[in-house]
Amino acid sequence: MPWLEAAAPVRMERVALVAPAGSLRQVLVQVADAGAVEIDESGRDADTPSLSARLLRAAGRERQTPALSAAPADPAELDRAKRYDLLAGEAQLDAHAAAAVRRGSAAGLAGWVPANRLPEVAGRIAELGGALVPLPHPPGSQAPTLLGGPPLRRSLMPLVRTYGTVPYADIDPSWLAWASYVLMFGMMFGDVGQGLLLVGAAVALRAGWPARARRYRPAWPFVGGAGVAATGFGLLYGECFGPTGLVPTLWLNPLDEPIPLLLAALAVGAVLLAGAYALGAINRWREGGWPVALYAPSGAAGISLFLGIGLAAGGWYFHDGALIWAGAAIAVVGLVLAFIGFFTEAGGKGTGVVQALVELFDLVIRLGSNVVSFARLAAFGLTHAALGLVVWEGTQALWHKGGVMVVVAALVFVAGNAVAFALEALVAAIQALRLEYYELFSRVFQLQGREFRPWHVPTSSDPAPAVTAAGPG
């Protein structure tokens, strides 16, 4: 499926970096300057640091930003010239060179490179006699993860990255995570006026204003999306800086109809959980094939149980016996699949049965509690509406007294809305994040990935103070 591949991490190639021993340093300089190869750290001997590393440590400059000289440099001369940047680069290069496997006149290192960068790096080192030889992926290990895409997609990634690194085999859910987050935020923070303030803040962040807030510029899609969602729900609730009557109520007043709002929140939660289950099943299949996707609680087993309970609940609500029995049958299939998975994971036998039954009971209880957790979408929506009502009624009471109290009423309205805005925005942001991580991501992800960390040390334009023959290799 092309859309799945577009949402997947960048395809990685396992490669062997091979070079003549005599030109290993020059090849490593080119690789470091390209910044596209993650070299395996296995095989390094931390107990025997190179001269460059010892001199750097003696100078107390181990955190120095590294650079590399194109030509071999004498570490002692670099130390005397206080070129700690080049000394730090040489220390890293020496460590990689020392870890190289040598056979006759050739030296080699293993690592990972993005498939789209492989021709570029191979071309850079070919003139020096180096080559990148594709290798099969090591069994039982996963490739490092590099998430690419356009700038807007990359700006949405921190929500997922804060939770953990997407496994290499999984789908990057950044877009879906952003959409679900702003939807939940908007349901808890429904107010047209305050939502438009968030939209204005997003526009300012996108434009880089004010200057001191430019470091928060990548957050503008979250602020803008939350503002649009809050504005939309504000129209549904008839809220604009509280129940001021400035906008019509297109759906319901939260304080007048809390039960329909609660049911709507549970329905939204059910839809989001269904999406998380679907994405989780895809990830389980990509991680371990159909057995994992079939028996995992976040795979087909969990989907069947969730769907079956939902259908049975719908049949009970609509008094439809056929729907109840169909839901019960599907739920039983999910329970059987989950039991098989738990039993196999526990190692079988009698203890496996007991452990599988306990896990099964926990699965059912957690599923119910996960759905109920989304009731907070309604609860905090009610809280926000109640705060707006308190501020608006206080403003009206003061306004009707006339005279100087009109000014006081205006101050109460502005200050009250400012407090409600700050408090409720913080609460809604935290609660939406909590639902995202605990209820949704716990089904999407089962493994933790490893971030791709290429070795990148730029080549310095300033020549080394002394160039001597020899270098590593």
C-alpha cells in the first residue's frame, strides 16, 4: 500500500564500509562529512583510548564540538595549537578506525545508511578506493529509525517522539496522532473566542513573532489545530468567551445537556480506540507477521473483543437480540485468540493456563476502563463551560449596576476569561496528552525503536597546524 509506505520510516540499508587500510582515514573523513552513515559501535575498546582522546581528556574539552582536517594531523600539534575541535574529531575517527576489521590490506566497518543516501556516499568514497557493500539485515535485530517527509510532517513528530522512537517496522502515526490530539483538546476547550485566540497565536508563531518565542515555532501546527478544533466545538456549544450569545448553539449547551455530551465523548473515544486498534494490528503484522497480528491484544484478538463488546452494547441499547448474539460471538473469538497468545507467551502447561486467564481478565477490565477514560472529554468540557458561565454571570451582575461598575464588569470579564483560558488550556492539553499516550499509543506501539544516529563530523576549512604522515590504518 503506497500510503502505508509513505508513512513508514525511511528505508535503511545494512552496509559494510570497506576501504584499503592505507586510505581508511580519508574514507572515514568523507563518511563523517556526509553525515549519512551510522557506524556500529561494537568492537570498540573503551579501555585503550587513542592519543587524541587522552589529550582531549587532559585538556578537559571532551564536550568540544568536533571537526576533521582533510589531511592527517599530529594530535600533539593540535593540542599545542589548542585546536580542540580537530582533536575531538580525530578522537572519534581514531575510535572508528580502531574498531575496523582488517583482512590483509583491507579494512571494514558495518553500519546503516538510508537507502536514498547510499549512492551519494558510495560516490564520495569510490575515488579513494572505498565502497559500501549491502548486507542482509541481522536476524533478530531492527534497523534504526529515521522519520522523513515534508517540513509540516516533521513538525508533528514531537508528539510521537516524546512517547518513544517509532520502531523501524511500524507506521509513523504523526498525522493521526495530531488529528486525534487536537480533536480531544477542542472537545474539552470548546469556545469560539478563545479558539480564535489560539489560531492567532499559531499565526504569530508561524511568522516568528515575537522574536523570543521563535524557538517554539515548530509547535504552531498543534496550537493552530487546537484553536480550529476549539472554535468548531465552540460553535457546537454556543460558547464565545462563555455563554454570551455572540454565536448560536448548533448542537447542545453542555450545562443543559450533560448526558448527551457524555455519550458523545464515549462515542469519540470508541472511534479513536478503533483507529488505534487498526493501526496496532498493521504494526503487529509488519513486526512479526500474521501470528503476532492475530494473537496480540493490540492485534486481531483485541479488535475482535472490542468490536464484539461494542456490537453487544449496541444490541442491548436498541433491544436487538441478533446484534447482541453476533457481538457476543465475535467477542468470544477475540477472547479465544487472546488466550492462545497469552498461553503461548507464558510457555504453556498449567501455569500458562493460570497466567493466560489472569491476563485475559485484565484485558477485559482494561478495555472497559479505557473507554470510560474518554468521559473526561465531556467532564472537562463541562468544567470549561461552567467557568465561562461564572465569569459571564458575574460580568452581567456588575454591568447592570451601572456607573463605575461597568468598568469593573469589563475588568472582570477580561480577567476571568484570561484565567479560564490559561487554566483550561493547560488542563485540556495535559488531559488530551494523557489519553493519547495511555489509551491510544499503548495499542499502536508494542516495541521501542532505536533512533538513527549517523556519524557526522564536518571537514574543517581551516588547515591543521601541522600535517604529518600516517594516521589510523
